[in-house]
Amino acid sequence: MRNMNYMDSIHHYGRIWGVAVGLIIFAFPFALAIVFNAWPNGSELLNGVLAVAPIYWAVGAIEVFTYVPMLGSGSSYLAFITGNISNLKAPCALNCMENAGVSASTEEGEIISTISTAVSSILTIFIIILGVILIMPLTPVLNSPTLAPAFNNLEPALFGALGMVYISKNWKIAIVPCCLMLLVFILIPGMGANVGIMVPVGAIITIIVARVFYNKGWLGAKGSVVAEDK
């Protein structure tokens, strides 16, 4: 095999592992069907796939364009293979790059983002193992009405804390997308079930707003609004 630099190796092995994991995912239901001799009805399976697959295809395609510029190549390959991008991998990688003062478009940011996503994946697996072992003895505690409000607000608390860091630095840019997203979720209550679709929509709106502000000369070095030259 020819000598590859870091980025070439990232794409080479990323594609291999991506295809391998995809085959494993598809192989699992076939393995169950073979072992238990329980094959689904073809027409019912097709109807179910046609009902939900277009949504996942659209979200999957959009997420690539949304998360890859944020995370970098290595982190994106790893995050899409291990899952939980919006809940775990993206917040972890973004926070690590923020603390290091780098972006995903740099070599330093690429490395830090990949390492942070890898550590997040390992820690997630460790916690899942603990959860499987302790699920029975902890079930009464986890189902306690006292803890129910905390579990219901884990994701808002996570993204609220993470979002506040970025909104405080570019708060004038954040006004328009935040207001639009609030209106959408207030006027369309059922949209909460399709929140994944709204992530790239919010990103596109934010990019457009930032571009308009930039062209108007309203953005300073850190996103602050500056007076136009008269």
C-alpha cells in the first residue's frame, strides 16, 4: 500500500469502517430471521420502509453537510459510525475545540475533534455496560417520580448550557434563528418529534443571517455589531 498522509488515512479507513458497520447493521436482522426462522411479510415490510425511509434518507444526507464542517473528517467518520451525534459527540467535540481555541478546519482541530469523539464513544460504551449490569437494581430508583423531571430535561439542559456559550459570543446573529425556531415549535407542537430535521434548517438560517450581517458590515471580529462607516 502506498504511503498515506494523515488525512488520506482518515478517509481510507473511514470508508472501510463505514461500509463494514453498514453491512453489520443490515446483517443483524437477517441473522435473527435465519436463527429464529421468523421472516417478515414482504409487502408489510416494504410499506413500513416506504413510510419512514424517506425521512431518514433526507435527515442523513442533511446531517452530513451540517456536522462534517463542524466536526472535521476523522471525528465525522467516527461519530456517524458510533451514533448519538447531536446528543453526545457534537457537544463533546465542539467543547474540546472551543477550550483549545481551534476549529475543525485546522489540523489541530481535526486531531482534537477526533480524539474527543473517540473518548466520548469509549465512555458511552462503558456507561452502557454499567447500565446493562445495574439496570435491574436501579430500576426502582430511575422510575422514581422525584427523578422524573430531571430525566425529562437532560437534553435541554445539555444543549442549553452548550448553546449559551456560543450564543453569548454571537448573540446578535443568534436572535433571528432562535426566534424562528421558537415560533416553529410553538405554532407546530408536533414538530418536536422531527427535531432532527430542524437542526440543519436552523444551521442554514444562521448561515444566511451571518452572511447578510457580514455583507452589511455589521459584524466585528467576534460577531459583535459595529457601526458602519459613514
